Amino acid sequence: FRNVTGVQTCALPIWELARELRRHAGDDRLPVDLRGRLREASQRASDRAGRDTPPVPRPPKSPRPARAVVEAAPCATESGPPTPGLKRILFVMLHPGFIRYYESAIRGLADAGYDVHVAFEITRDKLGESVLAQRLAAASPRITCGTTPPRVEGVRDFLARADRSALRSGGGNSKGSSAESRLRSWEHLATTTRLMLDYLRFFEPAFAGAEKLRDRARKRLPRPFAATVRAASAAGPVGRRGLGRLLRLVEDAIPANPAIEDFIRAQHPDLLLVTPLIELGSQQVDYVKSARRLGVRSALCVASWDNLTSKGLIRVVPDHVIVWNEAQKQEAVTLHGVAPGQVVVTGAQLFDRWFAGRPSRSRDEFCRLVGLDPARPFVLYVGSSMFIAPDEIPFVERWLRALRGAADPSVATVGALLRPHPANEGPWMSFDPRRWPNAVVWPPVGSDPNAPDFARDFFDSLYHCAAVVGINTSAQIEAGIIGRPVFTIRAAEFEHSQAGTLHFQHLVDPQTGLVQQAATFDEHVGQLSRALGPAADASLSRRFIASFIRPRGVELPVTPI
């Protein structure tokens, strides 16, 4: 085995040896007789171990050397060979948009000598995501991009499906061979089971105020099954636990998808990464299950700060779950049932570039470019996503009215730079900033978010502003990194996306948050007045960044970790 694989078997626990043997037994590049001997050896090792899978890890009593996923590969700024036993990585993403979260990490892995294949379940070009995939693939010969195998129900069809009157547990088109019919039935059962589990989670006490999140999960589930979940939830904790156990037993009984197993085997990775995994009814669960069967280690990369609280469940837990901070680790443990020893805290690598950024223009040049008065400070309003703020224009108009009517002249005359969310520009097409003095919408609606100067212009906007205001968006985090004071106003129309979401509480927590919230516009004007004065305080931002974005050290880039 050592001669074939290069793995020092004497250093492996017996159950891990069984998994390594089983994985290499499925390698079609090896001679048939050798694969047969490896299968026999795998069975003998499994018999000695008494089980085929490793035990659930317990929190270690003291730090110990981590495995390949825990101690991530060195990036381009470090030297040294790849981690022994880890040479090829398969990274399954829902669509190319997730490259934005992991581009620096993938490039760093390639520079350190790892081969990375990124596979997308769907191709999406809503915000020009195909450009991201092309740019990533061109970055290094060690990086390749492609698609995942087609499904009986394509992922795109699954995401767009709205026929909630149809039962999905085996119905539908029955054409095809008996094997295809069985596969279709299993996939429909898997989809229904996962959607039921996701809907069920939003009846837990932690989500008591998350009505919109609960309603979003309900809309994805066929009506008869939604009624079943509601009935079980009405029975209280006993009913929820009972239905949850039943659904998890069904999930455990659903076999691995043979096409996915063949795909993973053909890629022959040493490590499988998936993101986001927690989309409602996500089919990425099947990649985790297949990797487990093939003896391939797996990890969930939690892409964003809201993923563990506003989406679905981690229904099948990979070997590791990689999160930003201790708060997310607690969410993974308490809300998803992940063992603490399986959670790895790294920090948020997607923000590294904000720490190293520098403005491309002077403040006067920037103000003249966008159309603001260079003699006055300006406040940056950052738009939110469609789910958070379906139509924020009436709110923005009330906000501008409050600013222009302020008794403090520094607030009444402050500039207002209004930046629409790139995925929620529609409502802004009817907004006319000329009604308000010293106010502009910039960049213009329809700008390409993948253009080379888009990120640069956003950085300049944050760097040169005096304060940042938003409803609930990651741009508020980026403002904190730059060191700007950040504000929000609680509004009834956004109750579902402020008080009704758990991730918003990270921003406004009195002890650890960075956003100063106001219950009224008058209170907000008073906060802005102080922020525009000489005693502006950025301590909230520094505290938040140290705990939420770079918990291993504010001066340490996260990508190498």
C-alpha cells in the first residue's frame, strides 16, 4: 500500500487505514488485481476497527496537530511543499458567484502546489459570474473549472421550481429504465426530506421572530408536506424532535447517487470542499455522502456571516466545518448539531483585500468624479439585497428628508452618496436624486460588478466617506474594516430582516457589534451629528473586526490560514 500510494500506513489509526484502502481500491488507474487486494485489505482493517467510519471527535483537552483541513495549505506568501497526503482538491460550488468568497484561497492553494478543480452545480450569469470562473481558471494551470454531473431534477430546475401542489416523493415523469425510475424516486424523496427538515428548523425557539425566513422555507415545500411540518411543530418540542428524528432516518437511508460517486472517483480528490451546502433543500448533501462512502475527507466552507442562521440545515455533517469566528462556531454546534471538534475557526478570508487596500484618488478628485461637493463631508448609504429590502426607495427618501431637515447644519448639508446593491438595482431606476441637494446615486444603475474598477470605486467610496448607513448588509462590515462609523435605523418595513434575522444581531450587539442602531430618524440624526464632529469614535469597528473577522489576530491575513 505504501509503495502504491506513498502513505505511511503505520501512522494511521486503523479506521483511517480502512478508509484509505477503500478509497484507493476505487482508483481505476490501478491494476485490477491490485484493487482487489486493496478491497480485501480494507475489509480486514474495517473488521479490526469494528466500524467503517471514524468516531465523532470530542473537543481535545489540549491543542494537538490538526489534520489537512484544519491546518490549511500555505498560500503564495509562504513556502514549503503541500501537506503530505493532500495534493488534489475538489471544490463543489452552487454557482460561480461563490468564487468571490474563495478566490484568494484557491489561488493561494494553487501557488502552494495543490491542484484544485472547481465544479459548479449551475452556471449563472446574473452578475456576470461567468467572468469570475474564466478569470480563476486562467490564474494558474493548477486550477480548473467545470460543471457537476447532471441530475434527474437539475439543480437549476430545483431552485426555480414553484409547483408546490405536486408531490415530489417519487411522482413525476416515469419514462426511462427501472434504474432511472428508482434514481428519480430517491432524488424526489431526498428533496422533500431536506426541505421538510429546513422548514422544521424555523419552528425552533431561536427562530421565533423569523417569520419571513419561515415563510421562505414554506414556499419551497409542497403544501401537503408543509402541513405535516406545521402539525408536528404545533405539538411542541416533542413533536419537532420526533419528526426531526424520522426525517434524519430517512436521509440516512437514501443511497448515494451513483453518478456523483463516479464523478468524485474520476476526479480522485484527496479532499472535497462544498459551499454553501445550507441552501434550502440543497443537493450538495449527496456529495458529502458519496465522499464518505469513498473514504474522501470533506469540509463545508461557510461562505458568509448569515449562512448558518438564515438558510437550511447542515443535514449530513462533513468531517469539518470551516467558519469565520467563535460566534459562527457556536451556531454550528447549537443550531446544526456539529461536534465542537469538527468546527475550524479561520477568520473571513474574503475581506483580506480590504485591509491592504489604498484609495486610488484623492478625496477632492473622488467627490468631483461622482458629483458631490468636495467642501462638505459625505455619508455613504449602502443598499441591501432583495430579501432584506425589496423596495428601500421610500425609506431612503425619508432618510434624506430627515437629514435635510436636521437642526445641526453639519447634518443638513452633508453629502449623500447612494450606492445600490448590485443584485437589487431595479427599484433605483425610478429614483431621482436631483430632488435632493448634494445627493447622487453612484455607481450608475447597470454598472458591471465584475469590471476592474468596480471594487476600486467601492473602496474609494468607503475610504473617503465620513460615515456609512445601511439596513442590513455586508457592506457595513467592510465599512468597519476601513474604520468608518456605521449606522442603521430600525424600520417597520424591514422588521423581517433586522429583528427577524439572527445574523443582524451580530452587527448591533451592544457588547460586540459595530453598528449603531436608532429607533427613530431623530435619534439617527443625533448619532450622525456626533459622528461628523471632532470626537468621532471608531472603537466599535476595531472591537468587531478583532472578534468577528480576524479572530486569530487583526494583523494576520486570513487567506494563508
